[in-house]
Amino acid sequence: MSYIDAENLVKQYGAGEATITAVGGVDLGIDKGEFVAIMGESGSGKSTLLSMLGGLNSPTSGRFLVDGVDVYALTSDERADFRRRSVGFVFQNFHLLPYLTLAENVMLPLAIVKMGKQQKLAAAIDALARVGLPDKATRLPNQISGGEQERVAIARAIVNHPRVILADEPTGNLDTHTGSEIMKLLTTLNHEGITVIMVTHSNEYARYARRLIRLSDGRVADEETKLQCSQSRRVNADRTQKRRKKSRKKVRL
Ligand code: ADP
Ligand code: MG
């Protein structure tokens, strides 16, 4: 049994003739420390599947277990507690509240945690530092760039030290350079031991993951696992590029 186990997960919306089957029977096992990318066309069920894996969306049928716990058999209070302890969710389009400072946005998942205000603030500033924004805690979301907003969304996801990060198209609105920076950040968090499950439209970003799951019409259409660690390959590629640049420089000199 894997750390995360989806057993024939089905999610239907609506009723009668208008029923839409967003996820039509997904079996999935994900181990601790994996970095998984989920791809598929728009409407193929990626966001629905991710929200079920995050304990946010009850399946119509099937079971979902984390560490042997049947998440949707829990009461809603217990499930909220499970989410708070285990999961960090990076929503599509950042979902930052515009009238709250970055630190206040990052503190949101701690709202119902029994901790002093100062302790929560310290945790938020620590999370902002981990995503490379140690000095911007008092800014408002509209005072930072899109890439920085994505970092804040990730800081908010890690403020409770989750075991799993679920990210829905974390690079969807970013230029290629900023997107790569976000992928490197997710890779670093993965190397620190956090399991990362990410939805992406981009083949380029999917390469950061070691496992790729393709959805089609709410079902797993295809799966690939990389034998070689994608990060080490990427580091090697970066090195090669640097060497090439260096040798180009030498030629110019
Ligand atoms: P993706 O993220 O791959 O674009 P979604 O999971 O958002 O796909 O959607 C899968 C299908 O379920 C789509 O047909 C979508 O319109 C439908 N759907 C998603 N969420 C809802 C909802 N809350 N109510 C009704 N239909 C929904
Ligand atoms: Mg989606």
C-alpha cells in the first residue's frame, strides 16, 4: 500500500441527464517523497482529481486513503484537521486576498490553529523566507510581481509544514523564466521530503517531476516514470549550458 492511495475514485457533478462525470474511476498510489505531474486537456478532470487528493472534494464513490486513513470516512472536523496537518494546497491563480498583507495571507491556514498571534506571524515570515521573500511580509499582493504572488501562494501552502503539496497549475500565469524558478522551488521542497503533486499544462515543467500521469476524460490514460532523477539531469543540463557559455566567452576573448 502506498502513502497516498486512490481506489476507483469517481466524481460526478449534477444529477439525472445533466450528470457530468469529471473523474471516472481513478486508481493511484503515490509514495512519500514523490514528485508527480498530472497533465491532460482542459476539462479532463485534473482540478477535480487534485481537490479530491487534497481532502477538499468528496468523491461520488471510491476510497481515498492517506497513511491508511480513509479521508472521506472522517467527520468534516476531522478532515479539516487532516488537511491542516498534512496538506498544502496551491490554488490556480494564486487566490491571494488583496486587502491582506503577504504575511496575513500566509497565516490564513493557521487561523484555527491554537497558536499565539506572534508565533503565527513568525511561522508566516519563516515560510516567506523559504520561498525567497524574507523582506516583503508587510506588502499587499498588488505590490509584488506575478512570480512573487505564486511564491506567496506556495508559502501559504507550506506554513503548516505539510507532508504533501498539491499545486494546480502553479505556473499557469507566469513567463517561462519565472515559471522555471517556481519549478525549482517546488523541486527544493520535494528534496526536503515533501511529496509534490502538480497539475500542469506544460511539458517543460512536467519534466521536473519524476512521474507523469495523463488524464483523458476523467481517467488515467497514460503513465510514465523516469528512472533517472529529473533534477540531476536538469542540473547536468544546466552545467553543460554553463560550460558552453564559458567556452563561448573564451572564444570571444
Ligand atoms: P480540468 O482541471 O482538467 O480542466 P476539471 O476537473 O476542472 O478539469 O473539470 C472536469 C469536468 O467537470 C469539466 O467538464 C467541468 O466542466 C466539470 N466540473 C468541474 N467542476 C465542476 C463543478 N463544481 N460543477 C459542475 N461541473 C464541474
Ligand atoms: Mg483545472
